[in-house]
Amino acid sequence: PLEKIGALNNLTGLLSHSYAKQKWLGGKKNAAGWLCAQRRFVSSFTKLVGMYTTVDSLPDYLIIADDDTYFNMEHLEEYLIRQPARLEQMGFNQDTSIVPSYNAPVVFAGCKVRHPTQQISFTNPFGGFGTFLSKGSLKRWMQPLYCNETATGYEKGICNKMLHKSQHTYPMRATVGEERYYAKGNSLNDIFDKYIHQEEHFCMHSDWAFGYFANFLNISRECHPGSDWIAEKFPERGENNRLHDIMKSEIYGSTFNGQCKYGNGETKKDLGCHTNATICHYVNETEMLRRHFESISRK
């Protein structure tokens, strides 16, 4: 199917061999339901964003997470909103800030997964820890793309991918076939809404989808050295290294850093939902209530 829709490239070639292997699916209680959920996840996202087009405001951050995820909202508000606002008022350049104002186009992963760099430069959110899309990134995702001669900046780059990808090399030419659904004036949300409902095969984990949106469709700005391993070691890969992480939270191989360590405590690498954790995944109802009442008692 990848060759048929013109979407065979370094990225899709590697991921297609990792998707829904029979042995892995065998461990799922409802394998068919899991497969369908990947398409529904993206479909729900495009429907939700479409609803924002009917109102005159966007959230500072749109947070996408599982229902067994715990967030310490005080921590997140300080990290994502209050501290950047203070630095902006003090005159710090938002273009070089590791955590900029929500008006900047930036997508954060509560826990970022980094694929082996010798194979490919690709990162994706570990979805259960949350994906955070800033107001600036949502504006890019919703921006009409007319692809005329006056297009500049972000629009010009995306239009080159939609209309002229054969003239470019990887990673600019890397798509999942969505360019076939572009029509003049469409936003990326319009394009992927058609794609997800009309494409016969959708062989992409929902976490990978958001990694692709951030890294290859440029709805997020490039990561900065000092906050990102790839940006420090391979600065030449900045063009498609755009998924940021919260508080240096990253998984690489068997190494878990930052918030990626906090879950239900059932493995040696899992510290459980620690009192000072900002984000925890795999949290059951009892633990969720306990953390909630703990946070109230500290106020």
C-alpha cells in the first residue's frame, strides 16, 4: 500500500516493519479493537480541532492523554505558562527559550520516545504521558494553505511538501500519502480528516501520528541544544527534530528519564506515582483519588 499511495520512504519503511506485529498483538486482550482505536484516535483529534474553527478562541494548550494518566496541574501551569510568561516580560528571547510562550508553535511530549539514531531520526510521544499542543502549534495545524506565489514561511514549506515533494530529498519528501487529499485552501486538519476517513489502510500507531505531525509537518519549532539529545549530537537533523519533551522526559532503549519513570510501580524501572511527580501513567482509580486528596491537603 505504501508504494501505491506514493508514501514509501525512510520513515514509513522503518515504521511499517514495527507496526502491529503478530506476536505483540497476541498480548492484547482485544487486538482488533486496538487496531481500530488507532484510526479513531486521529479521527477524534481532527473532529475536535474542527470544532475550534467555529469559536473565536483556542486553548493555551490542548492536552491529549489517556484516562489513566495523572497530571499535577500546578506543576504544568508553572512549567508551561507562568514561568515562560515571566521570562517573556523580562525580555528573554522566545526564539531561544527552551520552554517558550504558548503563542510559539511547539508540541511537547510528557514522555518522548527516541528511536535508534543509527536507523532514523524520529521521536514520538509515549501517548499515555500526554501530548501538549500549544496555541501556536494549533494555529499552524488549522491554517488554510492556498499554496500560491505569495506563500511564505511555514505555508511555503508545507506547500512544497504537498505539491512538489518529488523535487526534494528526504526528509522533505517524506509523507504518509496525505498530499493526495490536499485541495486549495485546506488546512492540515482538513487534509487529515479526509485522509483518516477515506484511506483504506491506516497502519500507523497514534503516537507515531503525532510524532509525524510535529517533526515532519512542522507544526512545532525545532528543538534547541541544551534541551534535546539529538539537537546536541546531530544539529544537522534539526529540520525534522521538532518534538519537545517536558522536564527532560525521554525513553531511549532501556533508559527511562524524567517523568517517564512514574507509573504504577509494577516494574523495576517504574518508581510508581511519586509524590513530587508531574505526570504519571497507568494510574488506577484508587491511586488517582489518593493523589488528588494529597494535592488538596497541601494547599
